[in-house]
Amino acid sequence: MRILLGIFAIAIYGGITFYLGWNLRAWLNSLQVFRWPILFWSALFLISFGYFLGKLHALLTPLSVLGSYWLFFLQYGLVLCIIANIFVFFTPLSTKVVGTGAVGILLVLLIAGTYFAYTPVVRQATITIDKPGEDMRVVLGSDFHLGLLSGRGHLEKFVALSNEHKPDLVLLAGDIVDDSPQRFIDKGMGEVMETLQSTYGVYGILGNHEYYGNEIPEFKEAMKESNVEILMDETRLIANRFYLTGQEDRTNKKRLALSALQPENPELPWFVMNHTPDDLDEPANLGVDFHVSGHTHKGQMWPNQYITEKIFELDYGHRQKEQMHALVSSGFGFWGPPTRIGSQSELWVIDIQFSE
């Protein structure tokens, strides 16, 4: 059954690629610059599968880059092609005029999307926890997808912004690397990560992409060398002030229930990191005070956020559920195309105030 579904998905994907290629060929023909059809179609389909082919060998890395950008053109190009076809069919406008306009819009979206992906912003929130404690500041980052296109320079921006706000605690809520940690290691990103400053340390968890890479021991060791403690279904008492729990991602079907990770002293604040915000009822019912997640990217590219809104109770931002404050970040990096439309790379600065 899985094989049949896979064949069906590839057929659909190939059909969409052909439709985009057919429209691109029609526009190039209108400009009288279309040449070498065999080369055109071969290159188009090679690029369309490039994201996946590029992972087969290091020499094919350029295909991963082209394939990543292709995913951007796949989404917006499909919409623009449909609109362009309607204009050509129902108006006197020529393929040349409509096609040029569509390509222009696509380029504007690409430029804007690249800016929003590589120009992070700082989001701020203030929450109050009805427990005794000293006020503190937390920096939250997630979904860095550090690797090929989200690299050392992008990580340096996070470190600079985080250190600027002098946090007491830094939380990295999963998908820190894009599948494999090898590029993180090879490009010396650990040297950047270890310069993160905080009073009580830097803690992270696994996301689904760390599982996809299937190099968790190597990832955890690389993070340890970068002064990042990865919590895997464990709860720590930090400085006798608060508890911090790091849950395994739901990709791990054997992960523990949150009830098995409850702290000993319910009088102290309890913070929980869970990469995917798939269930807010359990932590709220168990008495979690502060729950952070990522994963959703806020859809990353409009209008995908309308899908994530339907899937998750909270797909972005801050919400109080009973006594628990839940916060979902859209992420500091990106998956696939290095573009964001309708979202922006971000880190959160959360000031926590306590009742006593």
C-alpha cells in the first residue's frame, strides 16, 4: 500500500512539474528564446527532485540548493500559472505580457521571502506565574535547521540577539540541525553556539528532523561540546529555583508520557519543552507553568498558516490555558526554501514574573 501511495504521490508531483514547465516553455516561446527542449525538460525534472537527490552524496549538494528553491517556485509558481492561464484565456492580454507579469511577481516574492528568512526579529512577551520565585528572562529559539542554507552566519545572528538581551535561561526547542549534524560540526557552528550567555545555561531538545537524520548520539555530543544540554525525556531541577523538562519528540513512539516526568516538588515552577505542540491539555492538567514549542514555522509561506491553524490548538504565539502559559515560535530558521512569506525568522524574549 505504501508503495502505491508513493507512486501516486510521485505521479502527482511530476504532473505539477510538467504543468509548470509547460507554462514556462510557453512564456519563453513568446519571448522567442526557447531552445533545446530535451535539455529544458531534463534540467527541469532534475531540479524538481534535486532536494532529495542532493542528499545522496556530497557532490550532489548543488542539487539540494536548487531543489530547495524549487519548492518555493512549486508553491507560488503553481498559483501564478493558474491565474495567468485564466487571464490569457479570458482577456485579450498576450502570453508574453501575462507571463512576464507573473515572473515579475514571483521574483518580488522571492526577494521579500529571502529578506524575511534571513532578517530575524525579536518577539517579546511578559507572563506571570502564580508561584514564588525571582523574576527571570528566558530566550526561546527553535527550528534553526542548521545545515546547508541556514548556516553559521544565521546562527551568529541568534547568538548576538540572545546575548544582547542578557537571558537567565536559553531554550532551544528542537530541529536545531537539519537532519544531520555533520555540517554543523564541519562548519564550526559549535564555536558560535558555545558563546551563548545565560545565568542558568542553555538547554535543548530533539525535534523531528534530528530523528530523520538518525545521528542522535553524534548530535547530542556536538551540542554538549557547544555547551548545550540536550534533555531527552528528563526533568532537571535548575539552581533549586525551577524544574525544566525536555520531552522527546512525538516522532519517537516510545517517548515517555509527561506524567512520568513530573517534578517532585509541585511548589516550584515547572517549565516544559516539547518540539511539537500536539497536546496542550496534558501539560495544563498536570500543572505545567510554562510550555514552549516550535515545529509549525507558522506555515513558513502564506497561506500555509491556515493549515497549521487547523492542525494545532496553538500553532503560533502565546496563549494561557488554565494556569499554564503556552508559547509556540515560528522558528529562527526555515525548512526547504530559504524564504518566508507571512512569517519571519524570530527569537522570543520572555520575561517571567512570579507572584512572590
